[in-house]
Amino acid sequence: MKFAELHQGMVIKGGPVKVSREEVLEFASKYDPQWFHVDEKRAQEGRWGGLIASGWHTCALAMRMAVDAVLHDSESFGSPGLGEVRWRVPVRPGDELTLHARVQGARTSSSRQDLGIITWTWFIYNQHDEVVLELDATSLFDLSGQA
């Protein structure tokens, strides 16, 4: 999507992405090797009643869906960061996730007319319509034609 197509209040959907057991274990083993992400036996006996994906894995899946749904053919060139990140419900192997991204604001920078700024909230839902992740993001767009 191009910056000009994005406007406050719109909701963009992406996905679905199916989360596999192998992917949960591989990501966690490499980046977040806490026992409830990598030790299936111990996780089964723990608070969550089974293996759960790292929240950072869920964020990475959300990013992929946002790129596929919005950013891949846009003038986007980066982000200054995130606001709040909230993991609401654990993601488990076998879950199917979808993105619902609500544009909170779309504006041109007051100091640089060639800079577009989008603020948006990403809601990631599982197949039970539960929000598993909610995060506030800002994306920057090069409006100079140089992107």
C-alpha cells in the first residue's frame, strides 16, 4: 500500500499464519530459550499447560503479516520504534494468527514534507478470536520519490 492510501480509522487485515511446533522450538532455542518455550515436558507441567511461543516470536510473525499486507510495496523505510507491546494470551503450536492493524493517524511531518508518518495499533488474533498480541507502532514513509 502507498502512504496516500492509508487514513485514520482504517483497519487492514493480514494473514493467516499457522504456528508450528517446530517453528516455536526453533525460534525459542535460538532467541528466547526459556523452559516454557523449549522444554515440552516441563512446559506441560507448568503454569501454561504446554509449550507456548516466545512473545518475540509472535512479534516477528506480526511484522511479517504487516509487511505482506501493507509495507512490501510502500514507501516505508523504517520505524523510530514501538509504543506499548502487550502479550494478552499465549500463542501455542497449531494456532492460526491474523493481523488486524488499525491506523490511528496518518500525517506528513510538520518539518519535512517528504516524510509521511503512520501510527497504528496491531492486534493479532488467534483462531478463537482472542487477541494474543497488541502493539503500537510508528512507520515512516519517504514521500520524496526516492524510496
